[in-house]
Amino acid sequence: MRFKKPYLYNALEGLNFQSFTEIQQKVIPDALKGRDIIGVSETGSGKTHAYLLPLFDRLDEEKKRIQAVILSPTRELAEQILAFARAIAAYNPKKPDIRIYTGGRDRAREIERLQKSQPQIVIGTPGKIFDLALKENVLKIHTADTLVVDEADMSLEVGFLKEMEAIAAAVGEKSQFMVFSATFPDNLRGFIKKSMHQPLEVVLGRRRLSRLPIRHRFVKTAPAERMEMLEKVIDAINPYLAMIFANTTKEVDEIAMRLREKDLDVTRLHGDMSARERKQAVRDIQNLHVQYIVASDMASRGIDITGVSHIVNHAFPADMTFYIHRVGRTARMGMDGEAITLYDPTRDERAFSFLKKEGVEPIHTVIEDGRLVSKEKRPKKDGPEAGRAAKSRPAYKKRYRKDVRRKKSD
């Protein structure tokens, strides 16, 4: 990979880049030439650096105007992109002006600062960028040379299509457009057709669930006993970090409350939380102040959470593609993981049909003596299976913590 700016090589070395991922290898050369790009690959494949590195290489630090706009569906993902961008920019002696615009910030102060000067790189949510650029006319995005839409499928899911189209129109046809997404829904094609010119399409196949190093456990429960069974599952594991997924914000709140009553270190993530609450939750997660994260699907997508050893599903999601997103939070950076799902045999036949097509071998599990035990092979208490089925011990956590630290430094 050839960059014009030497500091980018220092950044790659300083950030411990050992090699480029597949999406980076296929996107970066054409992105450096200014070509429009469509990049579709699963979460965690390296899409963010696939557009950030070319963006920094093409940036003219002497021009004090907006040169790049990056759209993110959530404030948490925007903050994550900002952290990645600042980590690269730290190696640039000219210190480009990078600013973030999301909800929950001092709008009057933002407008006042923009009236005095414009940033060079803008990162923000479509709603906030639309507000500052097209309603208030204080964010001069029409000067941008590059527009990036990150997690485009998620932006469409949360209803940002009109804002995205308006922003793309304001930036202009001559600018470079790059769209990145975990999936390629049909309504994304309409946006692309309106906004992009002969884009390079890089669509990488998703790995089947059966190819991921995840143990998929399933615990049968009646609807009326679901919360009680969930507590038994929690008592049977001692994770390094567990994400517990629920289908509604009400369930997220109820589960988080019950776990706090058990004196567990827990936080929650869902769309009805205030900006301040969500920011504190993300900070607690990043600082490893919690052992359990109770989350809804939409609130958790796009947030990079390191070291998730267990996924617990309070129930199957209505859309089983979210099962893939959920369990994909574990078994990262070369480590294995475990997914435990509570199910109702009278209602979840379609979910198991989906998993069968994915090649998943379900491990039907019961809880005996506070342990997760495979129903097919009941372990003898003194046998080797007993050790595997036993509650996760501190040694497990110590090993996982060691692996996380080692992988971060690779």
C-alpha cells in the first residue's frame, strides 16, 4: 500500500498494524485515487480504516475548509470513528482540525464556533449534520471533497434516508462518495444510484456461523419462567465480559435492574436512554468497569466492544439476522466464545431452521447444580465433561484477559 504522506507509515507502526484486512486491501488503492466506493463486509472487518487512511492521505492541511464528511448512524459509533481518526492524526505534525457533531451537545456553542472557523474533517450523525448544514447553514459541507456513509444499512434502518440524500446533494456530484455497510439492503441501492458515479463494489461474503469459533447453547424455558431462567444462566457463568440481548427497551431495563439487585457490575444500552446515560455507559464499558452489558440490538450496533466472552439472548430476535450480529460480538481477535439463548420450543421452530441453514450445531443445555450441562451428554460429576460444563472459573477470566491484552498489542 503506497501513501503519499510519510506520517501514515509511522501511524500504522504506532497503531500496531501488522497487515491489512481483505476489505482494506481491496478498497484503499482505489480510494486513494478518489474513486467512489461501495464496501460491504461484516462487522469487525476493518472498514473504518479502509476509508480513514485514504481520507488522511488526500487531505490538504493548508486548506482551512471542510474536506471530508463522515456520517454515522449513532453518536457512539461517531465517537468511535473520532477516536480512530484522532489516533491517526496524532502522528500528523500539521494537526488537522477534526470535529464531531451529534445529539446531546451544546448546539449554541457549536454554531458559534462554526461561524468563526470550519473544520477540515467532520464526523457526525445524519440528523445533526442536516441540522447544522442545511437548516442553520453554518456547516459548509458543500466544500467537501469526500463523503463517507458508514454503517449505511443501519442508517436506513433508523430512518435517516432523507437526511442522507439531502447531505449527498449538498456535497455535490464531483466529490468522492464512499458507502460502507455490513449488509446490502435493496433500499440502499436507490441511494447509491442517486448519489454515486460508477462506484467500485467490494462485497465480501459473510462467514457462516458454523465457521466461527462459537459454542451455541440453547436453554429451553417457558415464557413465564424466562426471567428466572435467565438469572440461573447468569449464575452459571462467570464471564470476562457478557452481553445480554433483549428485544425491547422495557426488557433491557428489567434485566439490568434484576442483575443490579444481585450486586453484579452491569450497565445497559438502548435507544431510550439519554445522551448522558449512554455516554457514561460506553465509558464504563471501555474502562472495563462492568462485567455485564444488557442491550437492545439497535443501541449496541456499531460500538466496538473488546473482550466479549459470552453472549446471552433473553430470546431469539424477531429478525434472525440480528442473531448473527449478536453472536458476532464474541469470538473476535482469534479467541473463542459462547452464545447462550433461551427459547420456547412452541414458538422458535423457524429460528432453529435458520440456524440449521447456517450449519450451526445446537447444544441443547440444561442447568444442573448451578452448571450449564449438555442435554445430549450428561456429564459424570467426576469426569472430564464436568470440568467443561462447570461454572466458568477465575482461571478462565485470567486467560481471557491475557488473550485480550496480547491481541491488542499484536
